[in-house]
Amino acid sequence: MTSLVLLFPGQGSQYVGMGQSFFASSQGALMLEEAESALTLPLRSLMLKGPQAELTSTAVAQPAILLHSIAAYSAFIERHNVNFECAVGHSLGEYSALVAAGVMKYPDALRAVRIRGQLMQEAVPLGQGAMAAVLGLSADKIIQVLESFSDSANYAAVANFNGPWQTVIAGTKAGVAGAGAELKLAGAKRVIELDVSAPFHCALMAPVKQRMKAVLDSISFTDAKFPVISNVSAQPETSGSRIKQLLIDQIDSPVRFTECIENLWSKNLMGDGFIEIGPKNILSGMVKKIIENVEIANIDSLEDLDKFGIKV
């Protein structure tokens, strides 16, 4: 039987029209109805009609992406009989991975990411924080340059280690702009500001942790049916209680996606290939730059289920 590694995307993968084919099915329609009822949020209208600016708001994007991802996952496992070696979610995507692995229930995860998004948005006033993708410069060199941007007004730090070609930085708007200029002088090919509504995975998010702990403490976490690679430890985790603590730590810690994928290789957890489930295929491109010659399929719509195939 085919054995796969699950990939679940995070914020930045949302787009107007997302999830439309899944919501046309009875199962997807029920999941959408459950999400709208649990969150009192008009997700159908926002996801299918936009506007994109509102979908970019982290308090909307987080539940929208999780809904799309779990609707796609549910449709996939209904149609295809495969084993899952483990799951990797990028930032928000870790919550989708935990639902798939049975650690969290779908309604609990929806409510948690909705609050997570609201708290992250409130932590830094809109327009005062920023994130940028740095292309073509080693992570070690980026960390070295950012040592000069540790003060509160001009703060910038690594938020995502996304592979040998891309590292994302986050901080104050002034800090990210200043760091971007210095990184270009240090040899970065490009520095691209990201369309996000808050600076995730850096020290500016620290005030969110205690409030998010209270949210997660109210939710039941069970041990995982298959390992989930933590963004914080970059290791396969199965203990529900440890996973909960790692989710809290994830809020102001960088996403170590490069190490997550490299550790899959070193621990022989690659299975027969990867399957990215959810909007777009951003993680697939990252994985291919970390490990060459891997099989990756993408499930973004019901049509993708018909085309699914991993060579074994």
C-alpha cells in the first residue's frame, strides 16, 4: 500500500475561490456549515467571493485555510486508501496536520485558529509590522546581518527557514525595511515584502502566548495516530501534551521547515512521496528545493483527486 507524507500549507496560500469544488459536495457543504456556525463568520462568501484584502486578514485567512485543507483531506481519504507516514504543516498548517492525525477535533481546531488569528492581529497594530522573503542568501548570513536589528524600533528576525533559497524575516516595518536593504548589500538576490497583516513567528508575537495557552488548555489533545513534525522541534511528535506546548512555543518561534524536511530524510520517514493538501502548492516547491527527485502530488480541488498518482 502506498505510504505518503502529508503537507499542509499555512497563511499565504489563500485565494478568492478557494474550496469551491469541495463545498459543492455534501461532505464539504457540511464542513463549511459547521465552520460558519462555530465561528459566526461568513466563510462561504469570503472564500468564494473575497475580497482578497479581507482574506489576507489573519483572523479570516487562518480558519479559511484550515477549512479548505481539512475538506480536501476528508475527500482524499474517502477516495484513496493509503497509509500516512507522518504529516508536516507550515505554521498554521500544523493545526491541519493535527486534525488529520487525530490530535485535535476539527471544530476545536477551527475555533483555536480563529482566536489565534485575532490575537496575532491585535499583538501589532496594522501597518506597524512586516514580513519579507529573502532569496538567494544563506540562512547563516541572514542571521548574522540581523544581529544589528535587535532593538525595539528597528527589530527584524528570521521567521521561516523555508529552504536553501528562501528565508522569511519578520519585525517592525522599519526593521524589515532596513534589514532588507542590508541583506541586499550582503548579496541577497531579492527581498520581497509579503502581503500579510502581522509579523508572525518573531518576538513581537510573544504577548499572544499566554492568552493562546488558555485557549489550548480548554481543548482536548490526544496522542497522534501518526507522527506530526513540529515546526519548533523539527522532530516527529506523537504526545498530545507535548504537541500542545510546542504549538504555544510556535507562536514566537521561527518555522524550521528546512530541518523538518531534512529530518524526514534522515529518519527514513519519506514513504513513497509527499502529498500537499490544501490551497495552492507552495510547500511542494519548497520541498523540491530541499530534497531533489521526490514525488509530490497536490490536492487543491476535487478535480485533483481524479488526477492523483504517486509512482511507486
